[in-house]
Amino acid sequence: MAELRKDPLLERWVLIAEERAEKPQEFDDRPTVRRSGNCPFCEGSELETPNEVLALRKPGTMPDAPGWRVRVIPNKYPAVTIAGRGADEAVVNARSPEVPGYERQSALGVHEVIIESAVHVVRAGELSLAQTTDVLNVYRARLLALRAESNLRYVQIFRNVGEAAGASIEHLHSQLIGLPVVPTLIIDEVSAALAQFQKLGNCAFCELFDGELAAVSRIVEVTDRFVLFCPYASRFPYEMCLAPRKHAADFDSADDATLAEAAALMRRGLARLEQVCENAAYNCVLHTAPLESRACGHYHWHWEILPRIVKAAGFEWGTGVHINPVSPERAAATLRAAAVAL
Amino acid sequence: MAELRKDPLLERWVLIAEERAEKPQEFDDRPTVRRSGNCPFCEGSELETPNEVLALRKPGTMPDAPGWRVRVIPNKYPAVTIAGRGADEAVVNARSPEVPGYERQSALGVHEVIIESAVHVVRAGELSLAQTTDVLNVYRARLLALRAESNLRYVQIFRNVGEAAGASIEHLHSQLIGLPVVPTLIIDEVSAALAQFQKLGNCAFCELFDGELAAVSRIVEVTDRFVLFCPYASRFPYEMCLAPRKHAADFDSADDATLAEAAALMRRGLARLEQVCENAAYNCVLHTAPLESRACGHYHWHWEILPRIVKAAGFEWGTGVHINPVSPERAAATLRAAAVAL
């Protein structure tokens, strides 16, 4: 059973997931990148994957058969133990039997794959606007559905594009991991925002986004509802943050028009990145309020787009301090200047 | 000038170092890996590098000429601004002029490269015990010398082996970055240890190492003075921690016999890793007390050995939670079973 363990000093959770080691390439975290032709994520290969959880499909088509646009399946090599399978052995908040101060608990949760296209595409820029909007709609649908799972406290949605970003199968897909704990990084962010809210009565993120809009120098693009900018303390070259300008704690509270606008801006942002660094690997990471903080006044959902063109090395792992050779001001100027016709 | 910026919510420093982007490969964090033959780190290529800061050399040989065993040079593409060069423009603890809450300061510091062998070797296992001991001696000498630099608050020593670990030039080397701030990760670790010290009167690390010795299951090897084990909340498969069993806050307080024993155990630990995962990339990271906490009762120096055989992806960057497919108990059993004749 997958286990969450907490570092006794740093209070940092890790997921010990030995089942993951049974994947085809034992010590690579993800299965082999496969070229199209024998891709398990392409339309027509539905029986190579676990049964779908959700799909956007043509009326009249059957589950786990062709006819879909976006398809959600359980991850074949989950990083967590799926609730219901062996959940009777679950341990919650236990002390380690051996060493005082060690904490662990069973990692009961969900781990799903969101296949973003029926045809074999590799880069997000190959998706049409309608497809990109479909994908965001599916994220929202899964987040809403997972609110019913009482054991979950946080759901992380992320997308790895390119091998350097930890990509698995190259066919464009996102993943979703639901956890029975709130990750320490999210707790830190939420707590800092809550402290400001309690002190000043406003959302720290709203304030920060307003500050960026006023400062201008790190803005990549602004629309009616969204701002896309390079964060002041960017860890990665060309790192971007996409956020709604109006306060909203939960991604899954966004309406259709809001999601369509987010999709359009994300698509243009990634097209800019692609133009500046061709074939750059990157991660997209959604930050949304922990499930228990729904509709709170102090958190604000946003996407982080993290290009992976510089490798984290000993310095970064030792100190937590990233070395970024491109200032966010220069990154924003370069990304703004990129011609995108979308 | 290189700049330290703090994330307004997470209080996480980043180093914005635009000079780094001028390196041969603009968007790779390190220069090209070069095969031997035209290697700037080999004996005889001394004039291709900046002037040496320190070297262990044959009596009678000249600086920046052949005859050395270990050689320390300034990094040609430093991640920090070297004190003395443009230091008059330095800014300490400034608010950003644009957005309230943003903090920055000039990243005045040192960035050095420790070339670990005069002949072209690529893996730490190719060093003799005498050479490994030389390297640890040089680390100690540089730490001791840098205590005189009043602007430094933390010195991070690290070694990147293999491209997946962020290795630069393949010729075996370590690096040292001295910073005018204590990184948040180190502050968190030191603060947690200090809290336990104040509450219970003991060193949290001493307690933890004793706990590991008693539990046995995660121990790789024990010597008179050292313990080598796989941490309970290992982030990476086959992650190891090497620590002195007797309390010691500062690496540079270790005497010759202690360093020789540390070198021998580190060498055997890396040989075990090499046997379990041939050619695995890895980082070695020294954690030692911040300069201002010298000889304190609550911190305890240790090395982290971080194999980089699984890539950090969107989930890890989004949550800070690492997925580790090899439990430390299984890792320790496998590493223990590896035959090493050293």
C-alpha cells in the first residue's frame, strides 16, 4: 500500500509508492515515451487502458470505444492506493512503530490520466481552442466529482510536456492526484494568504495581481477576466502565472465563459513559450483551494507554467533556492514580443 | 548584478542571475558536457580557467600550473555577484520599488568550483580513498576560509554527477556557493531542530540517528564515527544520509581522522549505489550549520546523497511532495547487499 511519510524536521510529506516500481521501466518514474503507431492513448487503443472514468464523446458512442474527444482513465501505475482496494488496511496519522517523531499514513486517493486528444498530438499548441476548452472543462468536472470523496483533502492537477518535464507517454495528457492530506507547500501558501486576509481583510493574490497589472513590467498578456505574467520570484526561466483577475478560490467554480477565456489565454501563453524556446519541456500546475476551504476569501486559484529548460541540481535540492538565469522582466518582454496569431 | 528575490507568500528565495545566461549554451544552466581531450578541468588546461583560489599541489609547483591533486577556481559563470566587483551598487533587504510586499537584495557572494582530480575522471568511484579524503579536506579548508567573509551567511557545497543531476563539465568536480542569506529550507530545518532543543534539551539529529541505529531497517553501513542510512521520508530512490554519530554542528570542525573515515564511508556508499544503479546520476549536498550558528547544540552536519533516477515533474513542483517508488527499507536492504571491496 502506498504510504505518506512526513520528514520529522521539515514536515515535508513524501509518497512512498512501491507499486510504481513495477512499471515497464523500473527506475524511470514514468513508462517509456512511445511514438505514435503503438500509442495506448490514441483512439482505437481504448482496451489497452483501464476503463474510463469520464469522456467527452459523440452522442451514441460507447464507453471505452472510439468516438471521444477527451478521455479520463485511472493511472495504470498509481502513486497512491485507490480507495476501495485494500482500504481496510488503511492507517491514518500513525506514529512510526520504530522511531519517535516519524509520522506516516496510508496514501489512499485517486490518480487519473486525462487524455487530451483522440489523435496523436504531442504539444499543447497542437490543440484547437475548442479542444483546450474541453480539457479545462474536464478538469472542472473531475474536481467537482471528487468533492464527494470524503477521504480527499487536496487534488493536484498537472501536465508534463516533454521528457525533461517528466513526461511519460508522449501523447498529450494531464494527470490528477487526489490526496488525503494537504501538501505542505499548499499549506504554507494558504497560511500566508490567510494571515494577510486576517490582518488586512483582503486576498493576498488579488493584491499581488493588481500590483503586477500596475507595475506592467512582468505582464505577458491581459484579457477581460485574466492576467498572464512572469512572477517576481520566478524559479524557472519564462515561468508564467495565469490567474483570474476577479477573486475566486476554486478552479471548479469557474463558469463556461471563464474557462473558455482561460483556455484561450493559456493557449496563447504556451504558443509564446513555444516561439521563444522551441520544443521546451514544461509543467503546468494548477493551484486551487484545498477542498475544505471552498469559496474562501483568502485563496485564489491560478496556473503555474514551469518551463524545464534549466535542470535543478545539488544547489537547488540542498537549499530550495533556484538559480534562474532569465529575469522575469526580460522573460515577460521576450514573451510579449513573440508573435502569436491565435 | 545577481539578485535574490523572495516569493511574497512562500518566503522562498530565488537567485536571478542573468550573467549565467551568457554561458555557451544559453538556456542550459551549465556549460556543455565535454569529453576528455579538450577538457578545461584536466591538468595542463589551467590557463583555460580563472586563477586558482586554492590547490593541493606538489611542493615546488606554481599556482595555475600542473602539479596539483585538487584545485579550487572561481566559477566562470557565477550564480552570484562576486564581492568587490560592482559591490558598491549592492542593495540589502530592499523592498521592490513597484509592488508592496516584494523583497529583494543583491546576491553578493562566492561561487567556486572544486576540481577533484588532475586526470580526467567522471565518477566519484574512480577516486582513490586518498583523493576522496583530499576533496573533503579542501571543502573544510574553503569553509574555514570563508568564515572571514563578513557578508556571507550560508555556504552550500554540492556535487552534481551525471547530466540528469545537472552536471556541467563531466570532469568530476564539486561546487560551492556562499550566500548573504540563509536559504529558507535551511532555516526551516534549523528552526525545527532548535525548537526541539529548547523543549527537550537534545539535538534532534542525534536522536534521529540513534533511532535509525536502533531500528536497523534503513541502515546501509555503520562505522565507529559515522552512520550511513536511507532517510525515513526519502524523496528519491536510494537516497542516503551520511552523518557523524557524535554531535557536531559544523562540517569544518571535523578533524583529519574524522574526515578520512567520512571519505571512506562516502566512497563505499557511492560504490554501493553504482552497483545497484549503474551510472546513476546523483547530487551530493552538504548540510552544515549556518555560519552564525557555529558550534551550536541543535544542528548536526550531514551529507545527503540524492540519486536522480526519477524525474521531478508537475506533481512534485506543484505540491512539494515527491513520489518515491523505492521505500527506504527496500533501498537500504539492496544497498547493504551490494558487494563492495573497498
